[in-house]
Amino acid sequence: MSGLPLEMIAEILCRLPAKELLCCRSVSKPWCALIDGPNFVKLHLKHSMDTSSNLYIILRTTSHVHYMDFEQNLVLNDCVTLKELNHPLMCYNHGIKVLGSVNGLLCISNVVDDIAVWNPSTRKHRVVPFLPIELKRYFGTKSCSVYVFGFGYDSVRDDYKLVRIAQFGGGGKRSFESEVKVYSLRKQSWRRIGDMPYCVHYPGANGVFANGALHWVVGENPESNVANIVVALDLGVEDYREVLQPEYKDKNFYIDLGVLRGCLCFLANFLGERVDVWMMKEYGVKESWTKLFSVAQYEVIGFLRSLKPLAYSKSGDEVLIEHDNLDLCWYDLKRKQVKNRIPGIPYSFEADTFVESLISVSPNRHLDGRTQDEDEDSKDRNKRYAVLNFMLPFFMSIFSSLDVTCYFGLVFVIRDDFLSEGFKLVL
């Protein structure tokens, strides 16, 4: 393919999995520069998202993390092959929590509350600076009762952000404060933003990312245990808004949230009876809520406490669902029924998805470790070398009358001064 234009090579290579692309970087310098480039990284990610390819399912147990290729295991074959996934936060317990999954990056934490942003495809990670929680504030009148996280992508600043909401209460029945801090992967630092004017009732219920915003189910005050509001934090402008919900006659249900193909999903959980799954096909438009499917109690094994939609099949006729951390099943959208349980799954697990990508955990840094600033310096240095080589014959004609020692001394002085500060020759 050496005779093909780079644009055509990019269109071919973007169809490969990330692991194979990392090997392709060794083919030649032009290929390496192409694959490392931000335009190709975005092209590869877009192709994977548009075609629902390079998708993986992560199954987390209390002590292990497994993964499987979505297409190879769940689409083309009936046999599930689980592989062990070694994560970068290993400690005395190998279990982790997934705080969020966006564009191939996973934000994970372990049992000692270490947090890292990790790309399993490139095996690169960045540890998030530790942010202690003030257990008490205001002279001990308020204590931290709940804290939750959310991980998402800010397309305005091309930045990945981790959000932590710490809720303080105890100063009175209606007195609470939901302190919000944001970690920027690009700036590698935490900062505080405006407090969230809602009450978090579910510890560990991390935010769901869709359409540039993180979403949580919250309540109006800590007096009531009712969480019936869906609040969104727009990562671009960092403000809060309520999300309009689908119309329901019977409102005696618990709310869960999910995401399918980038669309926000609203799950109405009528405990022990059924779970209705709605999808907002046009974000922010109430009328675009569409009831996707409903799973009844009799369709699953055991008591139906929770349900999580994970991914569409290639045909789009089925949805992979996880229920009660016990089973993975296909829901047939045409026949409107749950198909058989997928065999070979651990007895108890938590499921997440991620797409293979080349997204860097170190913004402004290439896959080979160079930063963009270093890359610009290298390009500038190469330009200066080219100009110097072009002007050397001119120097030789000027200094031809000088003896050899003086000539080479002047050339080296010119070279060093030229490369360090630009051409500053004073005759």
C-alpha cells in the first residue's frame, strides 16, 4: 500500500481493532505518524461507533475482572469465552468499580479508593490525584453522608472529566449541601464548580453519560426517600438542568437510568412486576421518549429487582440486557420477549461495556509518549535543519577565503545559534 495516498490508507486502517493498529505503527514512520495523529484516532473511534464494532463486555466479580468480545462471543457464536483483564489498580483485592466508560476510556476505582483513567486497548492509564472527603465541616455540624461519581466527555474542550458529588447533611432536616468537584484529564487537576441543588439518595449510583451530560436520579430534599427527578450536568457549560420524563399513569415505580447507542434510557422499575425501558431519541425533547420494550417478572429467573440495557445486536433487532447481576439475556424486539440466558457467565457479576479505541489517557501526548509541545519542537527543529542545509553552500562561498579551522568554527557557531534561538548571525 506504499503507493496509496495516506487518506486512503487511513480509511482502510480505521477498520482494524486497536490492538492490531498498535502493531501497524511499526510498519513505517509515515504509518506510525498517521496512526498517532489525532485525526486518525477520531476517525477510528467514529467508525467503531457507527458500525457498532470493536465492542467489549466487562464482567466484574468481587475479586476478578473478565472481558469478552461482543461480536465473537455473543453475535457469531453461542459459546462464551471469558478472558482475565489485568487492570492497573491491583491491590490485595483485584476487584474494581467502573465509575464510567466513554470512548474506550474506563474510569475505575479499587477497594482503597484509588482512581485511574484507563484505556484497556492501549494498556495505558493515568492515576487521578487523591481528593479526600471532608467527613465533617462547619465546626462538626454537617457530615458527609453520600458521595457518587460520573465520568464523561466534554466535546467543547475535547476533555474527559470525572465528577464527584459529596453530599453533606446533619444541620437540620432540610439542610444539606451537595458539593461538586470536577477533575479534568487535560489539566490533570480538581476544581470545584457550583453546588448541585438536589439531594442524592442512592450511594454508589454513578452518573450515566449521554449527549454530553452526566445524569443522576435525585430528590428535592433529604426528608423524603423519594428520588423522582432526573438531573443532568452538562459537561460543556457545567450547569444543571432537569430532564423531562415520559408520561406515566401509574407512577409507583423506581427510576433507573441507562444508555443505548448514545441515547439516554429511562427505566421504570415496578419492583417484582416489570421494568419498562424508554429511550429519548431526540435529547431534550419530551415527545421523543419512546417505549423500547418491557420485561415482565415471569420472563426472568428469580426476583426482578434491576435491569440494565447494554448493547444492540448487529441487526438492531435485539438488545443485550443484564438483570439482577445474575444473567445476561437477549431481548427480541420483534417478538417482544426475552430469549434464553447466555451460558458461561459468572454467578454474580456487574456488567459494563467499552469500545476499543486509541484515545490517549495523557492529552497532548502521542502513543509513543511524545507530547504535542515536544512534537512541535521537533518539527521546528527539522525546519531549521532544512533551512541551514539549504544555506550552507552560501556560507561556504563566503568563508572560502578563510583557513579550515576558522571556517569550521564559524559553521558550528552558526549551527548551534541557529538551532537554539533561530538564525542570529552577526558579521
